[in-house]
Amino acid sequence: MSTMIRFGTDGWRARRDGAFTEDNVVRVADAAGRLWAQQRPGDIVYVGFDARPGAEAYARLVARVIAGHGLVAKLSDRFTPTPALSWTIANDARACGGIMVTGSHHPNDYLGIKFRVADGGAGSTEFVTEVEDAIDPDPSDARGPIDVVDFTTPYLDRLVSLVDGDTIARANLHVVYDPMFGAARGHLPAVLGALGVIVDEIHGEDDAGMEDMRPEPIEPWVDDCEQEVLDTGACCGLISDGDADRLGAVDEHGRFVSAHKLFALVLGHLVQNRGMSGRVVLGISSSLLTRRVARALGCRYVIKPVGFKYIYEEMLKGGVLLGGEETGGFGIPEHFPERDGLLMILLLCELMAMTGKTLGQLVQELEEAFGTTSYARRDIRLSYEDIEVLRTMLPGINPQNIAGRTPERVSHMDGLRLEFADESWLLLRPSGTEPIVRVYAEAPTVEMRDQYLDAGTDIARLHLPGL
């Protein structure tokens, strides 16, 4: 009996010792190849892979399946960041799409598949549904020839051209870079070096620690980067996830800087220092800080459900300057309508170079101007049955009292979001792929935030009176 394959907010993933098998990979590649061949016969499909064990072999298999549908399959000659794949597709008029074999920010024993469409983006919800519906338990056994090409170098060259290299070089920046054993290792240090930045790279080669690290640029996985910054006296630590479409950072004091603050800094830099303008697209779980900064800069913002594909769909409407999600994935549609963690890292370096300020100083100024809040997420694991019960009930849940406070606004856009008079808020969102409810909260104090999280946990477990 064939495994049921369903795509989440960012592709399909599974354990390498579980459902991520050759048979299932062939089924997914066959479905995408069949659709692309029907829509754009004979066009090019680019295939990339990250640095995980087995990723290259699976990518080669994907490319051969794609070629079996009469498409031109171009396979990367080395592990490569997902943004390199996106940029390459977006800049090749003959490309109808691409496939990235990557575990992304998930534990090292996972692999997955991400799709990219002709503009380099992840595609609409409708496209993903089309691929899901086209997955056949008995896929074609046709295989075709593939071209092995270097599309990483042109992308990296393009990155260098997108920032003010002279200003960065004059700043004599010294940074720690942590690729988390991922696909940008070696690549970003080369770019930063070309811009005159001194780089200490950690986790840039396979070793025993690779198996234990989750390549997600958040605490506690950034602890080594925090310590390295303190040990070397670097001005900051810069971090990429496993396929480099997300970023994280550490200031000169070894303190983790949240993705919300990084987004606010990049947005301010684009508007104030680069003279850019446009709408801002934020996920529903984004911080109050990002909304306050957007308002102050005169940028209208739009709120979308969790998942960059929804931000992508908004980007297609035009007029968007920057889109981002709370997990550290930011994209500038003028570049291509997807996330690019490496470009965002370069923009942070450019910001520090232009202002002559450290990352810590920039964050301090940001908080002084827009206030501080306490933000956190809690993941509640439930049975699949309880998840479905909650998913069914959430649209009808409108609590009148949360931690002694009355919500002023209620949204069921993506789960249940409650907002209070002081802009503090609580969000519950069942995962689309795992038996998990994600509970988010943001408030002026840690105590209030935790009260919201506790109340959200009770709702998730259906423990509140009247539920």
C-alpha cells in the first residue's frame, strides 16, 4: 500500500529511515514532471540538494525522473542553497520550475522536497494541491539524461553585486558565520571574503556534531555561535538554516537576536538607507515590533496565514517591498519572490557598515524607539484525533476571558488569534503536517505572556469551561 504524501507549508519532508524512500521520491518527482511536461513541454527543470547524507543521490534520481518526461533536467554540481536554485529559475526564461532535495531546518535524520515554479517562488496553494493530486501509486519508470551544471557561482556573484561592496570593505567587519552544517557552508564565507569581511566559520565541515544539531537558527541551536562570538570578539554572529533560506543572528555580546528584530532592521535599512518603498507582508504570528516599524516607515502591511506560500501569493499582486515570517525567512520580490537568508545577511552587514554601529547597538536603538515586548511559542503535542477535533472546533471558539482579560479582536484566519486592548495577543494554530498545536503569545511582560500561553494550552487541550 502506497504512503499517503501530503505537503505542508514548505514542501514534503520525512525521516530518512522512514517514509523518505526512493519509491516515494520517484512518485513526487513523477507527479511534478508530468504536470510541467503538460504545461511547458521540453522546458528546463533545475534540481538542487543540500549537504545532508543521501541528498545528492536522491537529487540525481529526481533529475532522471524529470528528464523521463521529456524535460531538460539540470542538476547542481554541488550542494547549493535553496535561494541559488530560486534565483537561477527566476533568471532563465526557459525554466518552468525546480526541485530542491533538502531537510531544511528539520533534524538531520530528515530529508524533504521543495518545489519552485517559473518565477523562483514556491508556487501557489493551487499548484501544491495539483502536485499532491497527481501523485500516482504506480509512477512512470521512464528515465532520461541529465546535465550537471554550476548554478551556484552565478548566484553568489549576483549577491556580491546587490550590496555596496566599497562601504562594507571600509568597515573592516569581523563576523562569525554558522551554516549549521548546511548548504551555504563555504559559499557565504567566500562572498563575505570578497566583500572584505573577516569571517570565522563554524560547523562548516561534517563531524560528529552534525547528527546532534537541528539546523534551525534559534536557541538552543545557536549556542556555539554565541560562544564563538564572545571568544573571537567578532561584531556579530550570522547564521543560516540547513538550506540557507532562513537566517538568525547573535550580537557582539553573544545574545541571540530574534527574527522579528532582524526583519525590522532590514526593513528600516531598505526604506531609510536605500530609499525603497512598498507594502510589507507579514505572517499572522509576526511580532508587534514588525508592525510598529512598518507603520512608522509609512509602509502598509498585510497579514497572511503561516507559510511563505501565502506571502508569495501576495507578492504576485505587485507593490511588495519585503515579506517575512517569524521563523526567519524574508524575501524581496524585486530579487525573486522567495526567501533568501544569504541576501538578508549581506544586507545586515551593509547596514552595520553604513551606520558604523554594531548589531547590538542597532537592536538597542530599535527597542528604544518602538518598545520591548516578550514573545514566545509553545508546541503542544496531541493525538491526531484530538488535533482534528480542535481544528473543527476552533472556528466556533470565541473566549470572553483569557487570563482575566477580554479580547478586543478575534480572528480565525489561521487557527484562533485573540488580540487585546494593549495590542498583546494569543494565537493557536494546529500544524498541517504534525500532531502539534502551536501556541504563540506576545505581551508587555513575561508574566502576562506566560499567562496567555497557559490559557492557550488549556484551549488546545479543550480544558477551558464551556469548550
